[in-house]
Amino acid sequence: MSLDSEDSPSPSFDRDWFFPSPSFIHESPPKSPKSHRRFSTTPKHSPDSILSKSQSFRPSSSIPPPTTSKYGILRRRVEFPRPLIKPSKQEQHHSFLDRKPVVPSEKKQSTEKVSSGPSVHRVRFRWDLTITVAIVITALASSVHKNFTLHNQVIDLQDQILKLNVTLRACNSLSNVDASDSVMQEIDDYDYGGDNGLKILALIVSLTLLSIPVLAFKYIDFVSTSRSSGNIWEAVLLNKQLAYRVDVFLSVRPYAKPLALLVATLLVICLGGLAMFGVTNDSLADCLWLSWTFVADSGNHANSEGIGPRLVSVSISFGGMLIFAMMLGLVSDAISEKFDSLRKGRSKVVEQNHTLILGWSDKLGSLLNQLAIANESLGGGIVVVMAERDKEEMEMDIAKMEFDFKGTFVICRSGSPLILADLKKVSVSKARAIIVLAEDGNADQSDARALRTVLSLIGVKEGLKGHIVVELSDLDNEVLLKLVGGDLVETVVAHDVIGRLMIQCARQPGLAQIWEDILGFENCEFYIKRWPQLHGMQFEDILISFPDAIPCGIKVASFGGKIILNPEDSYVLQEGDEVLVIAEDDDSYAPAALPTVWRGSLPKDSIVPKPAERILFCGWRRDMEDMIMVLDAFLAQGSELWMFNDVPEKERERKLIDGGLDLSRLENIQLVNREGNTVIRRHLESLPLQSFDSILILADESVEDSAMQADSRSLATLLLIRDIQSKRLPMSNQVHGGSFSQDTWIGEMQQASDKSVIISEILDPRTKNLLSMSKISDYVLSNELVSMALAMVAEDQQINDVLKELFAEEGNELQIRQADLYLFEGEELSFYEVLIRARQRREIVIGYRVSNAERAVINPPAKSERRRWSLKDVFVVIAQKEWE
């Protein structure tokens, strides 16, 4: 049979190396035994075993299996010397197609053993390389040792010759002492450094220590490789474990990198010193110092002489260059990290008695302005702001604020108030006051974040030196926050404060400006101080004891420090009591001698209460139910409250009931619902705008997150209402006033403002100027008034109790009274005398506004001087509600 015949199967390429005898080829194949025995014909080290590790096939019928030992011997003899012939791609393809792969279960173990052949070769190769390197190092060390042994023998012979010469010179010239001393010194120089065996030992130790890391790495690599079996590797090899431990040490330990650099430097110096000691005649100390000079300056090795010293000095210089590169990298990284920390606000604030503000909102500008004014009398202060913003952005925004900081420094830091590490970074435990600002957006989420912030502040281990002032968005969350913080926390509910102020200012035009003067630090504000010289005096006499302040209440020590606002005249000041006053600054007032005042009688015995009123709410606020309850307490019986907004009537009732309002329990007001858009003229014209006593334009809930949109909507509603009122009111009832012409649209709106009061809730301070110039509306500047209240409570925690009582619907409040309640037309009285007359109604006069003035004067100077008053003048008083 021809081997080239197409009908005959082609021999496999893995049998190309096998050459049987011709008789074997032409001999007829013997009959196969009955047992169907399968075996692999793939040679142990054939190329096919490498390409196909687990393939086996049936032998061709024309070629009998090699069952005799003769062919096995031949196979082993030609296995290694016969070069492997790489078959062509076509032959490989045909051979692969002709095979029928069968993997018997009993042969799997042997196949896996064959598959691990390359790994075993690689392990053996690396281990052979390691042994070769060790033999080379040993041979090198032996040759160096032999060289130094010969060198030491030469030195010993020279020493003997020198000693013989010295002895000869000593015998010839016994009188020459100097020559003998110089010779003895030369002997000492040769003997210095002493033991040659010690030098050899030092050289061997240095070489051994240098080879230890190489051998250790090779051993680790060998162990890691030897533990692998086939394609299955251990989960974590030894070299990877070691690399991981080193990585963790360098990453977690802050001192790891400098320590590693120090250890490397000491090793290079010590090993270099030992090697230098072995190749020179210098002492060990000198060699160590010389090694340090090579490390510090790589150019010092230029003066070395001899092959050994030069080789060692060059090696030390290479090590020094590497150490210098590492040190330069560490220093550069440390400097970059420090500058990056300063730029991003990561460094710690080392301050005390500072004011800490946590959070960022549009109220921050007004708050910083008020704190700067409050610290002006102290020469300035420190205010630290921490928010989850970039430090550079915060500093740029603060730099754009258009006010004078008056010596107060503002320090910004990036961080979260919920993380204790960030709180410690701003020295929270040493701050005298901590202000937590509400976030813009959802009220419940903002209050929840404020609650978590308070929990973080209370959790500070060092404790807090100052108190916490928290701005809340919803009044319902105040109870929970007080439960967590206790007496350490004071709350200012922004919506509640503005809502109550709007109701008070709507019923009493001009009260908004008075509140701005009292809450802000620019004019007069509340102060509490103890005056021992006033102990035993009645409150009626205390009222006229301060030329530069107006007493308003007493902090009673016997009642646990409770502040009684507007107490009775007969109250006697006890030891430990403090006096609450309205003054320009805390150091601008002091008690003086009692002035002489004339007590007169009041022109009127009683005040006629206001009749029923009609009030309009334009827009929908989140705390509408709270405003309705407050308004029900302020208004007289039979009053009407009209609510005009785009919320459906059924949904309004549901929201009011969910907020806790019981419509059946309203005593003084009746609700009237109207649905429409407050910025559409056609919808507004459906309302009897000319019949309302007060109109409140609220920042609608749908746009309250954007101050500009809310103010634009409020301003459009205001202009539309005033224009509609001016067209509906008869000309005979319009009274001309102001600097604008009656024919202009602003003049018409000013005249319409005399009929009804409009209070606009303004969020952006820039909108304030538009309304002030036009004089078509009284206003309430929300964000600015809340910022003023926050700053005042931050300066003195006790003032919050005073503000809460003045804002509440019960107790004392700020009121504007006509002058005819206290004096007659043309009567000349001093301010003290008006103050004493007002005490007959248990009222405290804190200021006045003359008829031709635009602003009221709070805490007027020269209180003892008499002046002529007009019945058109008004007085600002602290009094109970009108009908009580």
C-alpha cells in the first residue's frame, strides 16, 4: 500500500519521528485482540502533547500499535536527538479532523500531569538560575578573599621590613629622638585599623547582607511557583501576600514612607561603611562618615583611589542618588498635599470663642453682615463657615458681598456637619455659638438634616462651650429638636417668624421698619445685664434710670432665670436679677440718677378695639394653618379671611386638616375661598380688592425654592392689585401724597395704598429697593429678618425667649399707638413723662415717629428734654393685646 494514496489515512504529524523497519511497513497487520483496548499514541514529549493536552485516538487499521519492547526502545532512543519537525498547517488540519477525541476517565490524571510540564520547566529554570547566581557570588567572594589574603601577606611582610628598619635606625642613632618618634608614628599608622581579619569579615558581611534580599525574593518566587498545580493556583500566593502587606503598610501608616526612606538610608550608609572598611585602611567610624558623604553628595567619590575603594564608592553613590530621588519625591508630595489641603479647606481651624456657621443658604450674606456689626465694638471677630462646597467657591461668593466686615474675619472650610472629624476640624468644642442654617428645598428634608446635625454636635466628646441656634423650616419639627437638644438648642422657625410678622405688620402699617431696627445690630437691640446698684428699686423707677436705654423687662433669678417682659411697676429688683433693655450697644448704657418728671393723666381712659376686618391672602404657604390660627387670635370677632390661590378648594381643606387646623374651632374669622392665578389680571379683577383692609402677598409654595421667581411673582401681583385698586377707588377719596404726580401710575398706586395695606413677602434683598422707592407697599424682608433673629440669638441665647413672646399671639407684642392716647394737642412733654403716662396702661414706650417722618426713632436720645408733640404723631409700645 502506498503512503501517498488518497484512500489511505495520512499519518499523524506526531509520529513523524518514528521510523520502523521496512518489513514492519509491508507486513500484514496482525489481528486485533478481541478486547477493545484503547490507548494514547501521543508521545510523552511530542509537539502534539503540548498543543492538545487531552486528545487520544484509535490507531489506524493499517498500522498496528507498538506493543513490542523493541519499538519502545527505538522510541526512547530517537526521542531527544531527533529534531522536531513542525508539520504544515494543512497537515495539522487534516490530522485534527481525522481524529476522534476520546478522554477516558482512567487517563485524566496522567493528562493533568502532562499539562503541568511548562510550569515545571519554568520552576526548574528559575531554580537553576538561582543556583548559578549563588555559585557566581561564591566564586567572586572566594576570589576577592584570595586577593585580600595575598594583599594582607604583602602588608605583613612590609610591616616586618619596617620594624627591622626601625630597629636598625634605633641602634645607629639613639640620640635622634625626633626621628624615632616619627618612625614610631609611621608604625602606628600602619597598625591603625588593626586586624586584617576584621576587614575581611566586614566585607563578607556587607556582601552577604546585599545578597540576602535577592535570595529572599528568589525563594519567595520559588515557593509561590512550586505551590501551583496545572491551571489551578492557590487563592493568594506568598509573593502576592507579601506585596499586599507592604502596600497596606505604606498606605495606612502615615509615617511609613519616611520610615522606609530612613531605613534605606541607614542601610546604605552601614553597608557602604562596612564595604569601605574592608577595602581601605581607615577606621570603621571614618568609613561610615565617608559613606554618608557619598550618599549626601554623589560627586565625592571622584577622589577615591584603587579599584576596591572606587567600586564601593560608586555603588554607594548610586544608592545615594536613589535615596535622594525618593526623598525629593516624598518632600514634593508632602508640599503638594499641604497646599492642596489648604486650597480645599482641609486644614484645622485653631480658634476659640468664634462663631461657627454650619451650612450654606441665601441667608448667609445677611447673617455675616449682622455678625460683623455685632463684633464691631470688640474690634472684630472670627466667623467660621463650614459647608459641603468647595472652599474657593465659598470665598469668592463671600468676597462679592457688598458690605464692610468691620474687622471680622470669615474663614471657610469644606466639610459635612454630620461627620465628627469635620466638626473637630473647625474647633466646634471651642466655639461660643453654633448656627445651623436650613437648606433650600424640601422643608422636611431640611429639618431632618438639622436634627442629624444636632445629634452630631451633641456627640462631640470634648463637649460644647457655646449654644446651638438651629433654623427650622417647619414649626411641627421644633418639639422633636428641643427633645434631642434640650436647653443647649435654640430654634428659630423661619416660616413661623415671617408669618407672624406679616400678620402683625398687615394690621399695623410701619411695624416692619420697627422690627428691622430692633432685630438688626445697626440700631438698637435687646441686652441683658446685672446692675447691683439698682437692687431694691421698683421697676417704675428703673424705667427712667437709663438715659441711653429703655428697660423692657426683668430676668428673675428666683424663677430660674425666667424673663418677665413688661412687669408690674411695683416689682422690686432682687439680688441676682438682671435688667432687659433696648440699647445701641452692650457698653453704651449705664444707670444714672433719677430725673425729675411730671406725672399727668391720660386723655383717654380706654382704647377702642378695632372692628371686624377683611383680609386677603394671595398665594399658598406651607404653614397656612398656623397663620390662620394666629390671625384668629389677633382679629376681632366677625372678621373675614379670603384665600386666593390656584390650589383647589377640596385640596385646601385637606391640607389644612392634615396640618392640624380644626375649621369648626375658629372663633373670630370666617374663611372665604377663591381659586385663581395671582399673576393674571382677569382673575384678580374678580375679587373686591377695594374692600380689603389688609392684603398679604405670600411667597407661593410652588416657587419658594427660587428667591428670584418668588419675588418676581410677588411684585407682579402687587402691581396688578394696586392698579386695579386705583381704577376702582373714587377720585374724591384719594388723598395726594408723596413726590410722584397724581397722574402717574405710581402716584395712583400711592393714593390707593392709603385705603388698604399690602404686605409683600420678599426673599431677595435687592427687591427691597424697588418697593422702597415706589412707596406702594409695606414689606417684610424674609431672609434678612430671619438672619437678624439668628444673629441676635447667637449673640445671646436668652433673647430667643423675648422674641418668641413678641411674635406669639398671646402676651406682649409691639404695637403702634396714636399720640392722643397719651397727650393733648400742643402739650410739651419729655420722653420720660410720656413713658410714665403710658405706664398707667401698663405699656412701655420704646420710640416714636413724628407725622412728617418716614422712620420711627427707637430709644431716642435726650429723654429728659421737653418738646411739643402733635396728635398725628405715633408711639411704639410694648403692650398686651388691645382687647385684653
